[in-house]
Amino acid sequence: MKHDTFAFAELAHQAAKETWDYLIIGAGTAGLTAAIFAVKRGAKVLLVDAANDIGGTLHLSAGQLSGAGTHTQAKKGIVDSPKQHFDDIMRLSNGKADPSLAKLVADNAGDTINWLLEGGLTPLADHPIASEGNSAAYSVARYLWDKEQGRAILRILRREVAPFIEQKKVSLLLNTRISLLSTDAHGATIGAQAQVGNKYISFSAKRTILSSGGYAMNPALFERLIKRPAYAATAYPFSRGDGLNLATATGAVLRGGDLHRPGSGSILTSNQFPAKVYARFNTDPHQRKPWEIWVNDTAKRFVREDAPNILERQQALLEEPSLRYRIVFDQGILDASPLGISGWTKAKMLAHFGNHEMFSVANSIASLATKIGVDADTLQSTVVTYNAAVQSGFDPLGRLHLPLKIDTPPYFAITHIGHSATSSIGLCVDNKLRVLKADGTVIANLFAAGEILGSGVNVGNGFVPGMMLTPALTFGRLLGQDRLA
């Protein structure tokens, strides 16, 4: 589904002559689904995307879904309900998911997943499950995905939308970046404008849906919104925040700034940001208990490294101004502990120290401190205090796993930096997915679905399995079906 230049320009100019029932900006998870269901009930749809192909984040997504009342649950005799799903969403999001939207998802997610199952989605044999080895788990098994992950969902959406494009019931414009939303004298959205070649073309529509994704690949916008650098470039390349800029220019308000989730960090390729993820040290105590200590930019430990609740560890990192910490250990720990980086050998790890920006080694704690840019006296004190905890069996931070002192040179440090491929901040909408202004009033004819709503609206500051894709698909379906009017 790609355009040649001449055909695209002709198609764009033709689209500008029509008045569309729906203008959908973003042909990803939510946008494709909205287009499919809108056309099924006879609507005329103009579908626009800045990329050269449809699919958005489905090209990269793990494809994880969750819903109550699915065919997969029924085959295994699993009893579930939307109410249970809603309760789990609110519990796992630490009460921070938007309850009205959580209910909207929970009430309709089962039907969304069943539609995909009937379209050929094939969950893994043991699915659904309650969790994926994470401390966050559903009360019943409702979490599933196909072995082909997000690509399996995209394959279904491609097949569904293709005949509508061929029949010209959907007009698809790729490589088209919307520059502004058009409004009437009363502030109602009446379409949008895009630059095509050296000309600006206006598209008219009765309803406009913003489904253009997040902002994780726009470093400047990311830092402005989150107040932290965009350390890692790991998201979909077109997650540039265009939809947020378009909507806020017409008075829309954002929310979710307090719900950024940096995870437990990664080893990045370099200190030149944004960088790529190079590797990850296993920081999950359910998989590998920590032998090392974690120190922040002040050379102090900042969290109980073996805290069983992932939220406690993530929130502690979120309080660090740089979202950065060093995993510190010695030769004795390296020799005795399970290796911290999955798939690596001890020789491979040793080869990185002194040869990679994120791996440091020294023959003394003071020298190590200099190499990682922290105060030597403070780091020495931190290590001495930790060693005393190992000796006594009592750690001031409450850590229980205290296997070895850090006292055998050489000493090592691996830098981990917190980052996120998702966008916690998004547009504020009501329970009909209408975009809202700061005073709570609706921007007429403007709707939003998908990650442009912000990940925090669905998962709070926690981890809620399957609650990124499922809301995008479900909200797109409901908007296309006009079920929210």
C-alpha cells in the first residue's frame, strides 16, 4: 500500500474536492480499525499517514491483548467478566488509569479480540495467561498474543481494509503530514490541511479522528513534556507527537505528565542521546536476585535492589533527576553470581569494560568513582555501609538478599539509564473519546484514539498486561461503529 509520486498528488487533489464522513489522521492500530468499521456502516473515509505504509507501531509491537469473554477463554472454560477486567485494570494501574476509559475498554475488549480471532489471530498454545512472569498479574487468565506478535494483527487489518481501498470507499494518503486542523468560526473542527509538494491542500470532514501515535521519537517535544531527555530512540520512527501539536494548537489539553514510566533502565550504545538500546542487565529479582548494588549520581544507593514490587524500583528511579544509575560489583561477585546479562558469556562481559562507554572498571573504589563521574568519598562510604549490612544481615534499605561483600578488586560499574518507548502524556478526552479543552468543554467533531491519548490513561504508572493495543483497537472500533454518539 504505497503511492508513486504522480498518483499520490492526483489522489490528494481529488480528496480535497470531497467532504468526508471521517478524516482519520494516522493509519496505525486505532486509525485502521476506525476506518474499517466506519466503512462497514457506509461512511466515506479519508485515511492519512505521514509514513509510506500503514500499520504504525504494529510493525514493532509484541501484539499483546487482554479482554474478558473471549473465544480463547471459552475454549479453556475460563470464567471472566468485564467487571473483573475493569477491577484488575484499576488495581494494576495503581488506581491511576482513567476509570471511565478503563470501563469502556473492559466492556468492549472481548468483542474486539473475538473479531481478531475470527479474522485469523492465533494465540500461543498456552494462552490466555494471567501474566508474563511479571509481578503484575490478572486475577484470571485473559492475556494473549500471536507468535507473529503485532504483525499478526497488522496482517488482519491489511486484509480487512484492502478491498475498501480498492473500491475507493477508503481514500488512503501516505507520505502526508498534516500541518494544521481546520476550524470554523465556533472552534469546531471541519477538517485539516497538509502540504503536498509545494502546495497546501485542505481536506473537509464531518468528523476528524486523531490516531497518529505518541511522541517518543521527537526528542525536543519529549524533553519539553517529560522534563527529562529522550535517552533512547527505540519507538516507531513516526511517533513524533504531530497529533498532540495539532490538537493543542486548537485548544486541546494534555494529561499524564506524572505517569511517565522509565522502567528499570537499559545499557545504551553511548552517552550521545538519543541512543539505541545495547543490552539490559537483569534487574528483576523474580528472575535473578541482585548481587550488585545500584548507586545514583550522588554515589548513594537509592532503592532496595531486591524490592519484589516493580513499581517500587521504577518509582525510585523516576525520582532520580537523570534517570541514571550504576550497577556496582567486584571480581568476587562476578565469579560467584549468575551472569547479569542474558545470552552473554563472562568473557564477552569482561571485554566490554574499558571498551564501551557504559562499562567501567578500576582497581579501587576511588578510581571507579572517578571513571563513572561520582564523588569518591561518598561511593567508598556507600560500599562500606553495604558491606556492613552483608556482615550483619541487616540492610538499612530493607534488602534481604545480601550474598557477598564488595571488597575484591577489580571493581566494576555498568551504567543503566531509564527510558521509555511509549508516551505517557496524551490528549484529554471524555468517555465518548471527544477531545477536550482545559475548561472541560468539547472541541466539536474532534476525536482521538490510540497512544495519542497517552499510555498513562490505560496503565497509570504500573503495568497492565495488554492495555496498550487493546484500547487502541477497541476505541478505533467504537469510533468507526459510531457507538459513542
